[in-house]
Amino acid sequence: MGSNDFRIESDSVGEKNVPKEAYYGLQSLRAAENFYITGKGMYKEQIIALAEIKKAAAMANNKAGLLTDEVAEAIIKASDEIIEGELHDEFICDPIQGGAGTSANMNANEIIANRANEILGGELGVYDRVHPNDHVNMGQSTNDVFPTSGKLATLKLIPKTLEELEKLYESLMKKSHEFDSVIKMGRTQMQDAVPIRLGQEFHAYASVIKRDIERIKVAFEALRIVNMGASAIGTGINVDTTYFKDIVPMISKVSGIELKQAEDLIDATQNLDGFVHASSSLKTLSVNLSKISNDLRLMSSGPRTGFAEINLPAKQNGSSIMPGKINPVIPEVMSQVAFNVIGNDMTITMAAEGGQLELNAFEPVIFYNLFESIVTLTNGVKTFRENCIDGITANRERAKQLVHNSVGIITAIVPHVGYKASAKIADKAIMTGESVRNLVIKEGLLTEKELNEILDEFAMTKPGIAAKHLLNE
């Protein structure tokens, strides 16, 4: 680029060349140079949220008589263009940045000011009609704008996650009905326990996902409380009282997301426990999703030398050297998403803990990790359902065979012959390899007819009436 391709802008640090046609300004450029961290751009949901806040602020300041109609309308038009998807490439700041989000806020202020000046017939970089700080940022601080933009972005992202979780819940419930007649061996500590229906296992998976859905809804609902009007530290310095009253309702109207102004703005400015709570609900979901994935890998293991009680859909070759090998790649990726979310939660926890006094400077890394957790969970749950859960089939005979050959069914006999006699039968079955059924009959403990009733497959998977004749012994 030649010298004619740049304009000169100045700030308290000094002068700098800014690309002539850029809508961002000097402070954005400094930030881009200082904070090349992830190599990624800001999430579009937060870019749009920033524009919605700036639009609402212009409306509130205009209503308070602090901005002329002409300036307010230009800011509103520039903001609307960003909301509609334009000028997003002008947001050049890395999502992880020093300064508690000042760079992101000024990036928005400069873009909107330059575009508003252009709308009014001015030149880029000449802020004589609309100034980034004096007009676009009027009545605001990074310290109320940036956290509010993060909350808005989060509330824009989470509905898709909840939608995918609802679909996963429905798929698991469908499988619970489909597999209700499949008897298999339940296991505790990876050892044979007592029989269970495969449908019961899938119903339990559905139950925990439903609980996660409700937990996430509660946690994210708290993010509707914002600190707009707080200004720098929550005291509302330089904030007009009319603007103060109108700003949150204005943002709600512009964004379509119902927000509420915090009762204690100092608390809302310095404490980020709401993000910790939200992230924790995603971590809990991740723990549950990975546990389900672990179970599916175990139940499908083999297929000749493992449990082989279920079949997972074959999605791709599993080896570059072993022909015919198919790996449980979808549960594997679901667990990897879970591991990442759990790691993100630790980052969010430490960032929230790391604040000092009236402000937490570490919101950028909180938002970066929280957004990533939401997006990857949404995509992970979608592929988990579509490419795994919906296509699972049961190996009924294999599962039944494992039940019949298991020593675990001895538990059903305990109420009828006592624990001591049952334990001897179990030990003998393990040592000899002979079935529990045969040994019980051989020892004369129960008749074949009695055993058939006691070892009824479905009866063993639900509460029943214990034997009463032991009371007479």
C-alpha cells in the first residue's frame, strides 16, 4: 500500500496510519496488533449484540434530548446495517483481548461512527459529525456494554442448544420404547449385577438429559439481568437519568430478548457468577453426555469379543491397517466435546475468580470459552443424535444369552433360599462354569417350576413380592 492508501488518526498514545477505506479506527487497529491471540474473529452474535446496544443507546439518548435526530438516526442506520450482517469484517479485534473488552467496544464505536459520518456526507476517520466516544458511546462504558453484549450473545446462542437437547431427549425416549422388551445384564463396577431391560437404560439416559435441559434453562435465565446504566463501576457516572431508565427496555425492544436492569449495579459490574452458573450447567450436561457415550461404547464393544449387546451405526472405516474394523466414532467425538467444555468451564471459573475490586477484566476469555462450549455442544449433540442414537439396534439374542449365562441372576433367588445358600451357589457356578439354574435344581433348593417363576426375565426387572416361606424357617 502507498501513502495515499492510508489516513492518519491520533489518540493519547500517538499517531498511526489506518487503511483509508477502513470503517474501524485507530483504537481497533492497535488492539488487532496487540492481541493476535486466537487468530479468530468475534462471534457474529456478539457483533450483532454490540450493534443492538449502540442502536438502543442512540434511541435512549435521543429521547433524553442528548442526541439530535440527525445524529441519532445516522447511528441507528449504521447499527442496523451491522445487525443485518454488513460490516462484520471490520470487527478486527481478537476475541481474547486485554482491557476488559474496551477494544471490542471501541471497534463497534469506531465502525458505527465512521459509517454514520459517511451517511451524513462526511469522510471516514473525520469524526466531526459523529464521534465514537462522544456520540456512539454516550452514557456508556465498556464495563456495562461489553458484559451486556456477552449476555445477549449467549441468550441468542443457547436456544439452538436446547432445541437439539429436546430432540435428543425424544430420540432416547423412542429408543426406550423400542428396546423395552430387550432383556440384558445390568452391571455395577463393570461386573455382572442383575438383569435390566435395555429400554430402561435408555429411559434413564432420557431422564438425565431432560434434567439437564431444565438445569440449563434456569441457569441461563439469570443472564437476562444486565448492568446497562452502570457506566464504569456501577455508580452511573455521566449517565442521564432518562437514559438510565430507558436503556434496558430499549435494548430489549431492539434485540427481541427480554432483559432486566440489575437492582445492584455495582454488584452486577464486578461479579460474574452468572456466567459461572451457566457454564457449570453445560459442564454437568457434558459429564452426562460423556457417561452415556462411555456406556454405548461398552455395550457395542467387540463385536465378537466384547459385550456386543447393541450395534452402533457404521459411519466410517475404523483403521488404516485392520480391514473391516469399525470404531464408535460418534460417541468418541461426543466425549471429546464434553472434555473441551469441562476445560472451558475451568477457564471460566478461574476468570470469574480472578476479578479485583470494582471490575473483572477477564470477561473476553469467559465469553470466548462460553460461546465455544455452547456452539460445540449444539453441534456435538446434533451429530450424536443423527449419526448414533437414531440408528442404534439391539442384539436381542446375544443380550439374552449373557443374562442366562450370568451368575448375577442368583440375586433373584436370595429371597427364596437365603443369602448364605445363594452365595454358595454363586461361588460354585463361578468355579465350575455350570449355570445357576442347574445348580439350584441339583442342590434341591427349588423346583424347576419355582425357578421358572422366580427367574422370569421381566419379573427380574421390576419390583415384586419377595418369598414369604423364609419367615417360617
